[in-house]
Amino acid sequence: ATTGMPENDSLRLVNNATPGQSGRREVVRYDSPHFSGFVVSAAWGIDDLWDVGLTYSGEVGDFKITAKAGYGESTDPAASNCGTATEFKCTWWGAAGTAMHEPTGLYVYGGYGSQKIETIAAGLDDTSTTWFVQSGIERKWHELGKTTIFGEYRQDNAGANPGTTKGADLTFWAGGVVQN
């Protein structure tokens, strides 16, 4: 790579290793038909990379709800961004959801993700976690379209990345305005 990083690290520029934020993979995927707002998804990819997920989308009274949860596993360090060991197993799971009050546009969005490298060297932190919460309002105040105003908090507790880091704890505060 032209950045001077090993090739597997240079790919992280476009393939984030944060739990739940990985990039595209060579996989075969199946999504079930919708049943009462639920969809089940399953995928299998090259060199024993697989995952399953459950999505719900529906309305409860004046609230629009979307929720997702999933679990995955890999024994291929190159396909998973979980490390470079020869004996290898990495697992991940996560859940997130949004609830929006339709009449007012007020919403809350939150989630949690965890990734564990089960074969990492002794003494290194084998688990990375991320959790976040965002709250805001989305309304159409003018003809340009809907405007979203939000604030959020995120906590990342990054475990070890063999050969790169031994761990980190990061806190993010953010706010913004998005015009659709």
C-alpha cells in the first residue's frame, strides 16, 4: 500500500473495523419475506464467514419503530478485520433501534455492538464494544424538504488489534443539522 501500512491495515481506510461498521464481503445472502413487520436475513461468505440478523419495521400507535439485531462469526482473519492469527475465531453481535413519534418528529436512536477475537494472544483485550444514543427532531419546516436536528453520544472501547494497538477508550459527543 502506498500509505506504508501493511495491506490488511490499509484496507481499513475504506473498510472500518468498528463493530457493526464493516464493509462489503463476497457472500451469498438470503432475506426472508416480510412477516408482521419482521425479516430474517442470513449470509455465508468466503472462508467460513457467516451471520444472521432479524429486522423489525412497523408502527405502534403514533410511533414508527425500526429495530435490528444480528450475530456473526468468522474463522478467516483477512475477511473479518479481526486480526491476523493463523488459529483464528472472531464473533460479533449487535442491536440497534429507532423510535419516532410521527406527529412531532421527535425520535431516539440507539445501539450496541460487540466484537470478540476468541484466539487473541494472552494479556491482550479480546473484546471491542461500541454503544451510542442519538436524539433529535425531523420535520418539514420549509419547501426544501425535511430537516433533522440531532445530538448524540457514543462510547467506543476498542480492544486489541494484533500488531497495531492494545486497546483504547474513546468518547464522542456530536450534534448536527441534516437537510434532506
